Amino acid sequence: MALPSKPPLTIRLCAPRGFCAGVDRAIQIVVLALKKYGAPVYVRHEIVHNKFVVDGLRDRGAIFVKELSDIPEEHKDRPVVFSAHGVPQSVPADAAARNFFYLDATCPLVSKVHKQAMRHQRLGRHVLLIGHAGHPEVIGTMGQLEPGDVTLVETPEQVAGLKVPDPDNVGYVTQTTLSVDDTADVIAALEARFENLTPPSSESICYATTNRQEAVKQAAVGTDMFIIVGAPNSSNSMRLVEVAKRHGAKGSMLVQRASELDFDRLKDVRTLGMSAGASAPEIVVDEIIDAFRQHFDVTIDIALTAEENENFPVMRDLRETELLPSDMAFLNGPGA
């Protein structure tokens, strides 16, 4: 007796998607530190916003802590890594005061925003940071300046009520993982209010955020559902969910693992868009596609919009330690 045929499903798989150069560098730093110095290696906060990655590093000997004060006294000689999102200046100062050996895994593009903000301040401008309150990157960027020198702006509606020391001396920077469209709306409101508003010396939103959003915009049109692989505390992943819905997907959702998929809800989908946030490993994308193959006759349509070849080297302390493919095999699942 013939098995019932599966319904057809076209998956528009965005490229680029997943890991960016900054995330890849941060993970390599933890892996190389474990290889060079042995376990444990402490990591302040999640190295990147992805549970699969964090759990994999924890299994290899990384210990994640909220603050440096959580590191036991008997382990003060162990390396501590700062996350890719960046940290306030008070954190390395605290590490130095405690005589910790630390490795700063801040994404170079986040560090660039720090420098842009400090340049505004140095030139006498009050700094406006466009971003989301409470995000680690925003906390890190604001922590490069004195509290009175920087103001957070989240929405265009907030602009009218902003109080700055001198409206003619104002500069702005942005969080690197924002929605390009939403940020443009905030900038337009700022430009309308502050005639002499000074932009950053170069774009603050990072290339990976822009590329992933552009791919989702193009792939979203006419899709029945759009899935973003990522974490709910990942700003760039959540923005992709919003972008998909705004640009033509009938529905969009964030998925961390295949086990979260509700195929009763998805049974009538025939065209599915799919991308992954900058901290989501490709193995999870593959896992979710495999889950769809169990229920559908799947055709993959690659939606390519940009080529990425950026590479950010690790710090000098780790460059002599050889990184082998096997060292990163935990990102490819069991048996890799």
C-alpha cells in the first residue's frame, strides 16, 4: 500500500544568514582560551545570545557568570572573557583591580561605535545613542562615557522630549543590531529637531545586520510564514522577525530549536521563508529544515543577496594557538 504523499513546501533560505564575523571571533576566543589555558575559562555574560552555543562552550569547560565578583577567589588566576556585545569601561577597570587576566571578545564593529561615541564627546557634543534599553551592547556603549554625556533614544516619539545641554552640539550613534528602517525613522526625527546634528563618522549598524535584513526583505514577499532561527534575547534576530512581517510575510516567528515547531499550525504553509540571526549556528538551521522534511516534500530555494567574506582575527595572546576544525565541531552537533 502506497504511503500518502507529503504536501509540497518551498523553503526560501536566505543567504547570508547565521554567524557573522564578530560572533565567529568571539566563539573562537573562548575555544582557543580553553585550548591554551585549560578549563575553566570564565565568561562574563553570554558570549553571544544563543543557548546552543553557550551550552556547547559550557560542556567544554567555560563557566558563565553575571559579574566578575561571581568568580571564586581560588580561580582568580583563570582567564575571563568579555562577551561580543561589549562592556562598560568599569568592567576592565574592575578586572585590572582584581588582577584578573582578561580577554576582550567585543565585536570590532561594536568597538567602532564606542570610538564614535567617544569622539563626539571629545569634540564637545552631547551623545544620543539610538538603541534598546537594557541590551548588553547599549549598556556597554553608554558605559564608555559619563552618565551626563549620553542619552538613550529608543523611538521617534521620544525625540520631542529630549533635553540636551546644547541643541547645536549633538551627535548620535546607534546600536549595531537595530532595524535599519526603524533607525531611519529615529534619525529623521532627530534631524528635524536638531539642525546641526552630527552623524557618526561611518555607519553604526553593522554589515551583517544590514545584509540579513535585506535578504529577509526580498525573500518575505508572498511567504505564508517566515521563520527566524535565533534567541529571544538576540536583538538582531528579533529585528528579523519584524522585518519579515513588515515586508510581505503573512506571519513570522522566532524559533530556537526544531522541537518548538507546531506542525498543526504550519500544515497549510506552502512557501516558507527562513533565515537565522547572527549568533545562530547553521546546525540548528539544518535541524529545522530536517524537521520540515518529515512533514513536507521540501524544495530549497536559496535567496542570495550578498556575499560576506569578513574575518576578524583574535587577539595576539591567542594567535599562536592553532584552531583545528575539530575544536569547533561542537557547533555541528553530536558525532561531528
